[in-house]
Amino acid sequence: MFEHIEARFAELRSRFGIPGTSWAIIEDGEIAHSGALGVRDATGSDAVTASTRFQACSISKPVAALAMLRLVDRGLLDLDADINHSLTSWRLPRNSEWQPVVTLRHLVSHSAGLTTSGFPGYKRSEDLPTTVEILEGVYPANTFGVRVDTIPGAQFRYSGGGTLAMQQLLEDVTRTPFPDLMRELVLEPIGMNDSDYTQPPPEGVHDLLASGHDVLGTPVDGGWHVYPEQATAGLWTTPTDLCRYALAVQAAFAGRPGALLSQPLAREMLTPQVSASERIGGLSALGLGPFLADDGPISRFGHSGGNEGFRCHLLAYREQGLGAAVMTNSDAGTWFLQHAYAEIAEACHWPGYSEEIVEFEWPDAATLAACAGTYRLRDGFELTILAGHRSLDVVFAGQPSMSFGFIDRTDAGALAFASNVTATELRLESELDAGNAITFIQNGQEIVCPRIS
């Protein structure tokens, strides 16, 4: 069975151009298998092994949430208290005369109504901001500040900024650097010995780290980005260690002796708090940290992750003693992961697993090249587009160049591109219209921009 999975993964790695991948599988409540294929860096020959560390990306969040819940269990934190009662280094700001009330429950269920969905990271040569500078959105932070702009508790709104606020709160309350706190509360107690939240990673482990790659297999500049947003995206780890986290959650849910959480809190952790957009494995709700798929007696938990050059996923069953973690060092890992989990689920006879695989069709180079030109947004305000690698490089009047990555192809054939630094999209109505006009989408407005040169 496991030999068949490895053979299938080798085919998928070749199909999607993934430089390296590693995985681990839980069966009968233990890690039954692990494997690795490919290279740490496409420009070299060092093989990926079971000890090769990948960026866990957003899977950093539920692991960090487990540490927070341990402090709740000890009575040091209150899930439903205003976070401003505990924060000292930074406080959630007022909105004019209105001071929003946000709780830890809101933060870990992504229902706080906070801005800043994700973080692009920093090149290894760049100055790094402090956590407070990122929360405030001041230089050298490369993202906007974290603010409330929708009603807290009302609905799902993914916010890495919220997890960063939780990180600052934990440091303020414990007066302990976040990586040290994570080692004490989670990593060491459950044997995640190949894992660390330290950013940037210490030089002594650099030879264990995979390099990230874009969808074309080109390594990220410097090998990887640095994420001072540690709780949000800063964990370096292995699939085996991620499965150890999943096993610890399963043990707590079952109320086993020595579990990291009390059973009542563990059960609350895996109880849906708010509905969410769907992830691999039918994960369509948020618990207290993990995403959840709740199908009655069959319930799964997990989380996806995507940093610059890395894609990964963790999925485990709440009670059946099953699960798997798969990590890749490629932006193309998004498509690899869908097939990988379908293969594991079939081979390991996962109950209730049904996943529709969405094949992603990139716009071809000719379509992107046809978009190159200058377009009029309004009289006196223009934008110029150059074709990038599966993206558009866009210069708006008076602004530095921005990259708009391809995000979607609609049923009507429109191609959508989005900026990762502003809430702005560009839409090409169809490939046949490439170069004639492009639609600018921002603040709820859609403006058709005709080509002028």
C-alpha cells in the first residue's frame, strides 16, 4: 500500500514539477509511514529526507493556538475576555469613537473582523520589523496595520493579523519570547524535535531546510523568505512532526492520560465556531485553531499552508486514529496536494472522504503577452501591464511596479489576477479579449479600462 502511494507521488511530482516533497501517514493512532522524494533545492542534488524541514506556512497557526489553549487550561488566559485587557505592548486601536471588543476565541476562529489576511514575508537581506511594527503597519513592515473593519464574531474572515495579535498577547502575558514559549508548551512535550518557530532560522540548521520554488521550479531568492510573523507563518517543521501535533490533539479529544489539554477544552477546540470557505478534506468550519469537517460521527480537522515557494496540508480524523501531513517546496504544490490526499484516502480507506479535485488551468504565455500595454482607468490616470511568469507586472500612475498573480478562471472564461499587497484585482473577460481591455476591481467597483497603446 505505502509503496503504491510513493509511486503515485513520484508521478505527481513529475507532472506538476515539484522539486521536493515529504509526507507522513497516521494509521491506528500512530505514525505508520513516512516518505520523501526529490531535492531540497532545484539547483542542487541534496535529497529531501524525513528530517528535511519545510515551512509549515499557515499550519503554524493551529499549532500556536494549542499553546494558547494550554494557558487557558491553566487559568492564565480567558478565551472570551477582551484581548486589550491582556495586551501591553500594543492595543487593538479604536475605530473613531468605537472601541471594538475582540477575544482570543475570535482570533483563533478567524471571526474577529480583522484586516491583514496574510503576509508575504521578507527577503533574507531585508530589515525585519518587530511584531508591534507589523501590527501597526509601520516601516519596515511590508503590510498594512491590523485593524477591525467588520463586526467581530459575526462571520468568518481569515486574518493572519489576528494570529499575530495572539502572538503578541502570549508574549506580553508570559514575558517569554514566542519561540521559547512554543518549545515549552507544545514542541518539546509532544516530541516535535525537528520544529522551531525561530525567525530567521539559526544558521546551524540551514543544511536541513528546503528552499522554496515558484510554479516554474525557480528557487525563491535566497532560498526562502523570513517570517517574523512567527505564530502566523513562521514554523519550520517536518510532516512527521505535524502528525505528532495531530496525535496530541486526538489524544486530548479522547481524554487520554497525560494529554496536553483537558478533554472539555480539547472538545471545544474541535467544535465548529464559524463556517468557512472549504479546504482539502472538506474542512469548511473553524474550531479553536484548526479548520474542521463535521460529518456527524466522522469529523476531520486540519489546516492548509502557503508561503512564498511552499505549499502544505495537514488533515486528521478526530476519533478514528487516521491522518496525514504532506509538504512541498513549490508554489505548484497546491495541485499536487489535492491528488496526494485523494491517493492517501483511497489507499488507507479513510471513511467519508470525498474530494472533488479542481484542475487548475494556467493562462498560456501568449495570453499574458497579449495583455502587455497601457490602459486608461480614467482621464489622466493610466496603468501599464507587462507579462510576468504566470502573472502580470502592473505599474499604476505614479506608483512602483506591483505583481498581480493569477488566481482564478471563471465558468464564463474570465481570468482573474490579484495583488498580494492591496485589495485589488484585474480581470480579463476572456483570452480572446486579451489586450483589448481589462477590468479594474477595487472597493466594490468594477471599471473597464480600454487599451490605449
